Amino acid sequence: MATKNELIEMLATSSPDAIENLRQHAYQIMKDHVGELVYYRGIIELSNICTLNCHYCGIRRSNTAAQRYELDDEQVIEAAIWCAKQGYGSIVIQSGERRNHAFTARITRLVLEIKRKSISEKLPNGLGITLSLGEQSPATYRQWFNAGAHRYLLRIESTNQALFAALHPPAQQLDQRLQALHDLRDEGYQVGTGVMIGLPGQTLEMLADDILFFRDSDIDMIGMGPFIPHAQTPMSTEALGNTLRSKEERLQLALNMIAATRIACPDINIASTTALQAIVPDGREQGLTYGANVTMPNLTPAEVRKDYTLYDGKPCLDESKTECRTCLLRRIQSTGRQVGFDQWGDSLHFAHRTKTQPPH
Ligand code: 5AD
Ligand code: FES
């Protein structure tokens, strides 16, 4: 089992030879434990209306320059069913955070409807549905689980108290986020979390602690990527000045973090995120070569994609979901990998910790 010091050493890797060794080591561990298939989660960005005010995020409540939108039911269901037809197997519904009843009840209806409509010969249990809708009450998590969602993503952003506090207004507390992750686990979800990498004030030691947290709290899935400043936030490039690491440093640190996480947690699912691609065009492919085994094609209708801008330079803003499909497949195949079509691609770690076979 990797120690904290070993993790810090992995994260600090900087010479080309050492980086290549780290990458190959992580890739081999991935191959041995979860195989080489890449699983898709088609992501539908339901709405950028958000009641929270995270300092780093472009859709934060106080950003009055953001053009707010909300997809209607037909748009969401159409995108989900398109996914099922393409063989994607799983979707993620993500949105700015809202806790009111109208919102939570709408999600329940959408999950039920998508499940019902996506059952087919190829997908006898329908689409795998992951939700990424922030902190909610246990009762809400239960309702959504009972409707058919079985995975949930809720990033911890940083496990370091001081750093978490620097990233969020006082009303948003690390303890609440930790409690929400516990609640999700209690409700039976496969639980995903993650952090931003290369934040001002973030040390390698803090990132190593984040990995130990993933391991010690038995996390099933990870999604993480480099921090990328958004101009209309308190953490813009301008405001951060020389506390911001260079793009190149943030990219390499994010890749090292993927590799170190794979080495520490061999049987989890790790996503290669869009934020990597926002730094360099082949960022997501690079993430896959460092041990990631999941990627999330964007299914949000092209008309509103530009409005779901969490950070500047988000790629694929003008592409339709059909264009993304062809492009992404080409990108994955360029790394010598195949896509696990028509499968949920559940986290093996979840199967191991619950001692059951994955449901699909
Ligand atoms: N840079 C990188 N990632 C970001 N996120 C939000 N804002 C940014 C940013 N400026 C990530 C957070 C959040 C996820 C949905 O997007 O980690 O949990
Ligand atoms: Fe969207 Fe390439 S992944 S256009």
C-alpha cells in the first residue's frame, strides 16, 4: 500500500523519464485490475441555475453575467435516449445546486421516465443513471435512488479544511460535504468524488491526503481535473496573480494525480475529465494513458453548452452530440483503447466492497 510520502513523490514527478515510468506503472495497474476498456457516461448539463456561490465556479449565484438556462423534459429525455441508441450505456445528469421541492421532484420524474424509456434488448436494465446534483437530504437521495439512479458524483474539492474554506463562502462547510458523501453511501449509491488540482495554496501534501481520503473512505469513482480560472469569479487569473501555477504545471500535476490515485486505489473507476482537454486538445487522451478508464461525452444541446461554463476555455462548445461522438471515439482509439459499449461499466470497487456482482 502506497504511503503518504510515496504519494507525494509520485505527485512531484517532473523529469520525462520518471513521468513515463509513473504513467506506465499506473497504466499496468489499471490493466490488471479493471482492464483496458473505456466506459462512456453521456453528460447532460440540465441547468446552470445555482443557489451556491463557490469562489472558483463560473455558474456561481453571484455571476450576473451568466445567461441562465434550464433544459426542458423533452430535451433531457431525447439526449438520454440518443445515448442508449448509440450504445453509451450510462448517463450523468448534472446541474447547478438546487434543493427546492419542485426541482427534486422533477429529477425523480426524469429518472423514472429515462429508466422506463431506455429499457431495451441491449440494455435490459435501462441506462445506468448517475446524478451530480450537489448536497441534498438523505430523503432526496433515497427518492432518486428508488427511482433508478444508482451512482452519484459529489466532489469534495479539497479535504484540507483551510483550503476548502478559502474556496467557498462560510455557508458551505467541508463537514457538510463529508456528511453528504456518507449519506450517499448509506443510501446504497456507488459514490464518486474528486478534487480540483493545482489550486492556489494547494500543496502536494494536501493532494496526497486527498488520495488517502479516497482510499480510506472506500470511494468507488473519481472525477478530477486541473483548476482553470474563470474570468467572472473571485478566482480569476487576474485576481490570483502569481499564486497560480502555469497551465503546464497544472496539467502535469493533474496527470500525476490520476496516476497516483490509480496506484493507491486500483479497482475504482477514474474519469478523464473535460477540464484536461481545456488545457491541451489531447488532455483527455492523456488522462486515459495515466490510468483513467471513464470519459464523459457531452450531450447538452449545442444552444446552451456555452452557458454551462464552470471554467474558461471549455472545449467542444460548438459541437453537436453527433460530432462529439465521432471525435471522441477517434480520440480514444488513438490511445489503442476500445469503448465498453452497451455496458454500465460499474465500479469494480463497489462490487468488491459489497461482495456482489455488478448488476450488469
Ligand atoms: N476549474 C476546474 N474545475 C472546476 N469546477 C468548477 N469550477 C471549476 C474551475 N474553475 C469543477 C468542480 C465541480 C465540478 C462540477 O466542476 O470540481 O465539482
Ligand atoms: Fe467533443 Fe471532440 S469530444 S468535439
